[in-house]
Amino acid sequence: MIKIDKSDKLTHVHSDIRGPLFVEALKMQAEGIDVMKLNTGNPGTFGFPMPDSVKNAVIQNIDRATPYCDLKGMPDAREAICEYHKKKGIQGITPDDVYIGNGVSELVTMMLTAFLNYGDEVLVPTPDYSLWSNSIHIAGATPVYYICDEDNHWFPDVEDIKSKITPKTRAILLINPNNPTGVLYPRELVEQVANVARENNLVIFSDEIYDRLVMDGKEHVSTAAIAPDVFTITFNGLSKSHIVCGFRCGWMVISGPKEGAAGFIAGITAMAAMRLCANAIMQLSIVAALEDRDSTQSMLLPGGRLYEQREACCRELAKIDGLSFVKNDAAFYIFPKLDAERFNITSDDQFALDFLHSKHVLVIPGKGFSYPTPDHFRIVMLPEPDKLAQAVRDLGDFLSTYKQK
């Protein structure tokens, strides 16, 4: 019998969000144990409804989705996406610069395959969202991690970014608003990162899928709007803002000077053509969703679910001795820090497993986000406020006697 192993390209690929801890949680559920799963940002599983505007748009136009559509996406959907980003200040774009995909995940893999050569490097934040580092590895390149400084509101350390640039560096990734920290980067910081890209002839990848989920009166500023002279690829989608994760609705927009990028653009177009087209049914929702800002905004104001869930979570986290956190500005993630010495933390995987077994609450350890020390974990703040508050109180009770062996 021949041995069939996984490809070497997958050596560094990991998916902790739905990895061994998630499998253990499913096993516990199969045994009749009720598990609070705070591992995945999936609002629909916590009772968030799809907006009627989106539902009606799909139902009323469903017949349009039976044939293959344009390889880049339906024209009216790309027009709506283009107008959305032009209103955010991105200059010089047309619907032809928009590619719709089966979620941002598909587009990232397609784009990096067309962009990267073996041995290339991409500057990636730590903590990161593992889609990016995994896709860079699969493309044959290397993610090089720059520091996001917890003591400075998890903002990227611009000097560290500069220090990590080598002749192999091709691009800088910004995730703003950030996953897993939930923080929003101010204009001044984005300008500094854009200037680093400008001075070093680097491309910017700007993952902005949470740009509509910003709280506290703060405003998201698009990277491409700040740096119209830098070749930038902006990623966005409807999964979280309009509660359609299962639709797999994402897009990317290419902006900046394109004169020298004809080869890459041809490559990404070829990648889009290979899959014929993105799911057509989800594209029916895009025009209506981008016109409907109210359903999203209502979740983010005092009294709205996302706002009240964040407040409930942070109130309870603040009561736990030996734990600190930076309050998030956006999305529904927070990335607390454990006092490693107090709890004798040497493995964040073991901490998360012990917590799961003790209190039946699933969180994802920091290593799942390429964080270098074993003292962080991510909480997804999607359960209703009282249920989320109870899960955090359970964490406090667990930590009150916890010492890792």
C-alpha cells in the first residue's frame, strides 16, 4: 500500500478556529453537553436575522441567478460596489476594477496565487487572521509578521514594519478594523503605513470587511482613499454586516497606478475565469445590502445587540483578576491577555482545552492567530448580552483556581 500524505505546501497551514478544539466541542455536544461556541464570527447562529431588504432582493430576482454570470460578477452588483468605495474616497476606479468572489477567502487565495512567486514575502500583522498567512504559504511565499502593539491599542508598530522589509518583500497587509483584536486604526496610522509602502514600492492589501461595523461614533477610513498613488487591493463583503455568512459574498477592488500591473491583472482575471463565476444567488443581494445601512447601524448604537453585547462582555472581563484587555472599537472580537506567571500558562491550547472541559465554553487560543506568546485568546461576542456575560463569569470562576500543570 502506498502512503498518501498531505502536500508539503500545507506544512505551515493551520485552521484553529475550526481545528482540534472545535472538533472536541462537537464531540462533547454529541455526548449531550451544551457548549457555548465562541470560536467563529457567525451571527446567524446566534439569532441575528438577515435584513428584509436582502431577503427580498434575492427572492424577487432569483431567476437571474440560473445562468453563469460575468466572470468578475454581475454588472449591477459591481456598479454598486464601485459606487460604495468611491463614496469612501477611492479614486480612479470603475466596475471593471471589481471582482466578486465566494467570500473574501476565495479572493485572497486567487489573488495571492496570481501575485506571489516562490520565495516572496508579505508583511502580515501579528496577531493575524489565519486566512492570510495560510494563503501566503500555499502560494509558495512567506508571511513575515510585524508587531501590533497591545500597549498602544493594538496599533501596528510602523518602525517594526520598516525593520522587516527585505528585497523579497512584495506587499504589506492591513486588517482594519482588525480581527482578532477588534480595533480600528486611525487615519494618521494608516497614512504612516501607506507611506512605508510608497517609499519601498510595495503593494498594499487592505482587508476592510468590518468597515461597516464600527462603534462609538468612530469612522473607518479606507486605505486606498488615503493612498491613491499606491497600488492597493481592497477586500470587503457582506457576511458580517448583513448577516449572510452562508452566502459567501465578498469582493475585491483594485486601485492605484495600474500601468505596470497588466500582467497581474491578467493573472487574477484568468483565476476568476477558471472558476467560471462566483455564486450568482448571493450577488443578487449586493445592491440592496449596500443601500441598506440602517439595519447594520441599528446593531451598533446603544440598545443595539452588537453594542450591548460588547458592553456586557467588557464589564465582566474587567472583574477578572489576572486578565487584561483592550476594548474593541469595531466588529465583535476581543483578544484578552492572561497573566502567564499567575496562571503558569505555557500552552494556550491547553488553557482553552481546560476551559472547554471545565465550563463548556469554546474560545480560540492566540496561536490560532499567529501570536508568538501563549497568553492570549479570542472571544467572539455574538451571544445575547446575558448569555455572553454568563460565559465571561464562567471564565472568571475558572481562572479563580486555575494553574496550568
